[in-house]
Amino acid sequence: MKKIITSICFGVVCSGIFALDAQKIVSEKVYSQLKAKGKLERSVFNKPELAPGLFPNTSMAKKAVEFWPSTEEKPVYFTENLYLVSKKDLDGGDGSKVTINAASKVLRAVSKMEGLEYYSSTAKKVKTLYKRAYTINNTKDKLKIADDLEGSADGKKIYCLQEDNSFGEMIYDLTYSQSENEIFAGFKCVTPVSKGPIRAINANNLRISVLVTDCGDDLMVYLLCRAVTPKIAMFEGQLNESFSTRLDAIYKWFFKQW
């Protein structure tokens, strides 16, 4: 009996040993808003003096922000979302299974994004976001391969294809970093993004950062989408419709995999 009790206690301690304190990695104001709402969001268009600011204060968050190199043209648009979700709301309420290793596998399960739905505020109805989604061997041949779920994601690089409802076929270069308490995935779109006959974004000018942080009883999820787009005011509403809804859809995809 003593061995059983010791084993249980050891498991509980180890499950949270690498966790970060959510109250210490964001401001008191942000934390109270997250606890009340579960989500914070912010979008900025054509204001170069403004930069993302909702990300947590962690070493991996630095990677998420620096995923847009300072040597590249500055983004014209960015939208960022920050979420705090209880582990009890994931994996049937068994929080012990909600680990960074598990989150790492979720973020590499690209094929699970196929059929993902989102609400289109323009069409006023739910639509399928990705008609096709899967890991591919490279950006040239684009042959479908199995999702890479083995081992740690740290240092891994994969490619994926998504047939977007609005933008058609999009190819992403994905890079990963993983530690004991965080997993970061960086999506760089290596194909141009067009809306009908109009090219809205050139290749490599759309990047999405996804960061998951283990906060003990909770997971903190930070999403950041940045793009270089034409500096035309009429684009702002379309960008918010297109990318803020996609960030929400990515979060819901992550949530549903548990």
C-alpha cells in the first residue's frame, strides 16, 4: 500500500514538475481577463509602430515572435489570440494525459485538419475550411505521406498541403521547437495567397506561430498570424475575416484532438 501511495504521489508531482505558473508569465490584468473570458484577441493593420504583445513571457514565446525575421519586410497585418484552457476540459477530463508530448503529437497531426470547419461572418454560415490537409514529402513533388508523430518535435521540419476554402491550395513549411513545458510550431506559407484573380500575399509573406505552454492545471495557447499585404484600407476587414477566424479554427482543431 505504501508503494502504491508513493507511486501516485510521485506521478502527481512529476506531472507538474516542469509546468510554468500562468500568473507569472503574463501580467495580472491579462491573467484576470483570461480567467474570466478564456480568450484575448488583437488585430492590427498598417500600423508599423505596433507589435504583437499578448504572448507569454517564456523562452519559447521568443521563438514564436522571432519566427518573422527582422531582416524581412515588416508585416502590414497581424492578429494574435491568447487562450487559457483547463486540462479538465481536455481528454475526457483526465488532465494527467494532457502533456507537452501529447500536444506535440497533436500539432504534427496535419491530416486531422482535413474537414475542419469555421464560421464565415460574410456568408453567415459554417463552412469547411480545409477540403484537403496532409503532410507531404516536399514542396515540389507534394506527395502525401503519413504524419510524423514519432518522438519529440524539437528541431523537426515538415511540409504540409492545405486546400483552403477561400485561397485554394497552400503549401506550408513547418518548423518545431519543444522543451519540457512548451511546444512551438511555425507555419510559413511558401506559395502565394490569392483571392480570386487578386494576389493578396506573396510566397513566404504569411507566417503563423502556434505556442502551447504547460501551466500545471491549465494549458496556455498563443496564436499569431502575420502577413505582408497591400496597404489598402478595404483589405483590413477581409484580413480580419480570413485570418482571425482561421486562428480560432486552428485552436478548435487543437482542442478537438484530445
